[in-house]
Amino acid sequence: MPTACDELRSLMEDYFGDPIDDSGPMKFLRDNGFWEDRWLWKTAKPVATISDKEWACLNFLADEWDHSWDFT
């Protein structure tokens, strides 16, 4: 069940023009070196270098669409 907070939905609308669509955040992450394996997002980036916008997208996908991530 979708549970992203209003703040994350508002950010997604500001960033991508839609408060609940997953295609904008997913494309943004892919374009920035992330990849997805069965709804699990991964990156080779050091965690400390992940931008606020990338974290917002990751958190939105986790909260609204039940994705997750693994940065180990």
C-alpha cells in the first residue's frame, strides 16, 4: 500500500512533474549510476556521495512502491 509522505510526493512532483509516478525517479537513479535487481536498488557509489535528490528518490520508491536498496 502506498505510504510515501506528502513531503516526498511533493518533491517528486517538483522534480518530475508527478507526485506518485515511479518512472521519473527510476530513470533519474539509472542515469546516475544506480541499477535495480528485482526492486532492490544498488550502486557502486560510496554512501557518503549519494545526493539529497538521489536519497529522496530512493526513499520515495521504497515508501510508495515497496522498493528497497542494498549498498553493501
